[in-house]
Amino acid sequence: MSKMDRRSFLRFGGLCVLGLGVLSGAEVLAEKQLKAAPASPALVGKKWAMVIDMKKCWEAGKGECRDCILACHRAHNVPDIANPKEEVKWIWTEPYEEVFLDQKQEYTAEGIQGKPFLVLCNHCDNPPCARVCPTKATFKREDGIVMMDYHRCIGCRFCMAACPFGARSFNFRDPRPLLPKLNPDFPTREMGVVEKCNFCAERLEAGALPLCVEACRQGALVFGDLEDGNSEVRTILRSRFTMRRRPELGTGPNVYYAI
Amino acid sequence: MLEKALMGGKRYWSWLILLLAMMSVGFRFYLLQLNQGLTITGMSRDVSWGLYIAQFTFLVGVAASAVMVVLPYYLHNVKAFGQITIFGEFLAVSSVIMCLLFVIVDLGKPMRLLNMLLYPTPNSILFWDVIVLSGYLLLNIVIGWNVLEAERKAVSPPDWVKPLVYVSIPWAVSIHTVTAFIYSGLPGRDYWLTALMAARFLASAFACGPALLILLLLIIKTLSKFDPGREAIQKLAQIVTYAMVISLFFVGLEFFTAFYSQVPGHMHSLAYLFAGLDGHGKLIPFMWAFAFLAIGALILLLNPRTRQQESTLKVACGAVFASLWLEKGLGLVVAGFIPNAFGEVAEYLPTAPEILIALGIWATGALILTVLYKVAVSVKEEVA
Amino acid sequence: MYNARSILSGLGVFLVLITFPFWYNVGKSAAAPEPKLDTPAIQQLSRKQCVGSTPYMRANHMQLLEEWRTLAVREGKRVYEAADGKKYEISLEKTCLKCHGNKAQFCDQCHNSLSVKPDCWNCHVAPEGR
């Protein structure tokens, strides 16, 4: 208990003096008392990534399948907002020409023209959203996931300006009443915070693959560790031609599209 | 000295009451925003910053422009500015307060504002902006107040004020540079991703800030016995002229790079602002108003006769302020989001509640400015 | 003394305002809250023991929840080892609320009585809504 007091005292001291480095060091020490150990069945990776086989997606789904989107949005309590200005989306589709703006041309192959491509947070290697966040509410985890701490977000929306992929949504109003059905096992968000896909960090911790991957009946979405040479994602990347969105910006997106 | 703000005529008090009324209307709508969320504004998933952040950006410029009276006086001994530095500093004080208020009303979770200090994040430009703005506010209050108090007692200011003044000069440049970095360091926002941003911000700040100061000083001249002096006004007018020329030159540079290179990403935002994009063009009238006002102001300023004549100078200064407000306080921020990450145009115009909240903050700034200027003018009248 | 009357009346107003909470609440003592622990889940436990001792939880549950929040959200650590060596999953929904499913009698009673408004339930789904 005395440690708790010391900790809150240090916090307050940090606020007054902005004594940065010392404070974070002390906090780490204070947290040691909890002796947290990693959960045993969790999926552990060094650099999580996703490869989306768009051909499989279209062939089986005929461009109308929404299994992955619905599964994700239901499980994560993503509200269904009709007004496009206030839409909240974690995973959704956009036509090819808009997803790969720099590839837009008059004579695109017919098989690809206007085809829906799945888009979600790219969990970049060098995420500009995390760089600009003034409170570390968005941060990069060691396993590569760009995570959000909704408890800490102040809703300044700097991350939305910084993200070149339009992957972030803001809660312009209270999302609770707009949920068709509440999933009690996952928190909702509250009014005034930004949100986005979390690569199902909560499922990985429980040893399960991301829900969109599991929900896809065609196996078009593949999830794995890029640092593991034998992972399924690496196998596909070795054998197929893949694309990433806006690689020239240097953010290092970790969602690959196999066409 | 503050007691001087409590002694004023009927006109003074009715002006304050008017401002208080505007503030309470703004506050009323802010409560609505707290209750219902930012849905009451015109902002969207695509244009996620709007009027509030644009006002913030514009007012950081007004605040930084105090350096345009402080620097000539303290570093180049321009005596004409001796009487008016205080008005520049107090203008900076009220502008910085408005800036901070605009940041707060823009937050989705204002109650968590202190998270910025509880979890200090040096890699975030917004964190640095809050730090430099708070520091600048403190510097200008301390310097302004002490210099004025010394003037009242007819002594020279305490020795420790001088170093603070010297610090405040680069500090003023820093606040607007850091504010420009908020924009110019974001990948994928081509309109903002230009090294020219900070320079452009400073140039337009040094035009519109002193232009506002000229207008304010001329108002003070008619309302009180204090005369800033013709020389001071004319010196300021020259500063406005140079800064306006440079400012428009910079805008021209952006146009050249975009349209000579023909890189679509660089052309889109400018095209949207001045000609419309994919059939969308709600900001076109505002941007052409900017162009005409700016050119009109430039003609009046470059011509020595119209610059030296008070009546035309007033018009020129009003045009400078209005045009740069349109360019920076509206177009620059909004157009950075257009087109969005998918090449689509989602338009933005502020809503009525949003405008009323912004007006409430402007009224708050005006109230603070009025009170501070009242104190300063009373001291000047007393000393003279 | 200059302006004695205005100074004294000003002081009077100040005193009245600053003591407002005391005289406003005179005679309105509220009953002490009695959080209930008799949920079915708790009754089924062979050893009725929370992740910490009762006095510790009563005084420090908010700090503990904050620590849990940091560990789960920011460090991705989901296992908490209690003082007695027992391991728990770090989760408000899956651990705390599994036993304390009676939010109204357990959480709200004290919070209401102390006029504390934690915002947990803005996002986390309260047991009643499950």
C-alpha cells in the first residue's frame, strides 16, 4: 500500500515538473509488484501481418460476401451508422481504384476493375498515428500491433490526420444506442474517442486467430508472423505477387494483397 | 493596476456586456457539444479537423506577430515602437488564450486534457505546441505586466525582464514553427507536406498580426487620449506590406510546384479550393474572396500614398486580416483533408453551433484584450 | 478602515459560500452503504476469497483496476498472480464481474453514496446488460 502512495505521488510530481525519464522508470519499478506472467496459450509473434487473397475473396463471395466484416463489427461492438460522415469502421471494402490510388489507370484488367478490396488498419512498422499521438493512447506493441488505449485517448484526432489509409474512425456521438446487438464480452467505445482495428489482440491473447480470418469461409485472409520464415504468410509472400497500400510513404504497412 | 479595468464609461461597459453575452451563447452551445458530441459540428470521418483547429492555427500566428513590435524595439532600438510594444504583447496574451480554448473545444474528451501532461510524449508535435504556447503566454504576461508597471512608476523595468524579452523573440518564432510542424510532417497529406509550411505561416502571421494591431491602435486613438504616433503606425504598415508580399509570394510558390510538376496529389487540394474537384467546390467563393482581398490590400499597401493615408490604410489592413483569415483560418486546414485517403471528396462547412462556439471564444479573447488594453491605455494616459 | 461596510459584507458572503456544503447538508445523514456479496457465483465458491483481502480491496480496488488496465491494454499481460500465489485472468468482465454480478448492490451503492461516478460502464458492459 505504501508503494501505491509512492506511485501516485510520483505521478503528481511528474505533472508538476514534467520530469519525464525518471518518472517512467519509477513506474516500471512500481508495477513489478504485480508479477504478471504472459498467458500460456496465447499466440505470440514478433511482427503480425495479414495477407488477403483477393481472388479467393471474389470467387467465392462474388463480391457480395460480408462475413468477415459482420463478424468483426458484431464482436467488437462497432456501431452501424448510416451517415457516412460519422461512420465507424474497422474493416470494410473500397473499390480497387480507390484502394490503390497510384495504380489507377484507364485500362485496368477487367478482372480487377472496380472490384472491392478489403481495407483495415495496416498495423504499420513505422506508424505515423502513434508518432503524433500526444498521450501515447495509440502505441506500437512489441508484436507489431498498433494498439489503442481508449481509456487514455483525448479525442484530438491528430492520428486521423496522420493516417494515410483512412483507417481511423471517430465517435462523433455516443455509439451505444447505435449498436444493433451488444456483445457483452467486448467493451464498446464512448463518445469522443478515436477507434480502429486491433488485429484482434484480445483473441491472440486467448490463442485464437483474428475473427475476420476465422470468419472467412474461403480462407482468403491469412494471418501470421512475418519474422517466422515458415509461417503461412511468409509462404504466400514467397510464391505470390503481392501489393501494399502506399508503400512509398515509408510507413511499412503489414497488410498485403495477393491478386 | 487591474483596478483600472473597473473604471470605464458607459460605452466600455456595454461593449463588455455584449462580449459576455456572446461568450454565454458560445458556452451554451459548448454544453450542447459536451452532451451530444462533435456530431453538432460539420466535421466528419474524412475532414476530421475544421473551424476550431483552423482558428487555433490562425491565432497562433496573431500571437507570434507580437515579435514584430518587440524585435525592432529591443534589438534595433526603433524608438517609435516604445509606446506600443505593450499592445503587441497583450494581443499575444489574448490570442494564446484563444488558441488554447480552441484546442480544448476541439477535443472529443476534454476532461482528459491533462493526459497530455500526465503522459508526456515528446514525439508528438501537439505536445510541444501546448508546451511552447503555455510558455509564450507566461512570458508575455510577465513581460507586459512588469514593463507597464515600471512605466506607471516612471522607473525602468527590473533587470530580469530584459533577458525574458530576448527569450520571447525566438520563442515567438517557435510557436508558429511548431504549429506548422503539426501539418507539415504528416505522410499522405500532400497539401500540407511542404517544407515551406513554417515559413508560410510566419510570413502570413507577420502580415495579419500587425495589420490587426494597426486597426486596434487606431481604434484606441479615437477612443482615448493615447496616441500611438504616426511613425509607429507607418512602421507597422511597412512591416505588413513586406510580410504580405512575402506571404503571397509563398502561396505562388505552392501553385508553381503543384501545377508545373503536374503531380496530381499536389494539385488536388489547390484545385479543390479555387476551382472545385469532382464537382465539389463549397470553398471556391471564400478562396476567390481571399485572392481579391489580398491583391486589393497589396495595391493599397504598395502604393505609398494610400499606405500613408490613414483611411486607406485602415481598408488595407482590414483586407489583409480578412484575406489571410480565409486562407489560413479556413482553407488551409480543410483542404488538407481533401481528397481523402481514397481519393474521394468529402466536403466541410462549419455548422451554426460550431460557428457560435468559435464566436464565443473570439469574444472571450476580445474581452481579455479589452481589459488588458484598458489597463495599458489608462496607465499611458496617467503617465502622459 | 476604508469601505468597512462593503468589506465586511463581502467577507460575510464569502463565509456563507465556503461553508455552503456543511449547512446545506445539516441533518441529512445518509445510511451507510452495505455492499452485498451474496451473488450465486460467490456462494458456490468453496473458499470465498477475492484477488486481494477485503480491507485491501475496499481501499485499493480502484488502483488495482488501473494496474490491471495498464497491464492488459498496454502490455498485453493477462495473468495476475495474487498474494497467495493464485493466478487470475486480468479482465473486468471475465474475472471481477463473474463473481460480482450484482453491480447495483455491489458497485453502485458505495459509489452513489460517495457521489463517485466511475466511467467504467460507458464502455464495459455492465452485468445487468449481459
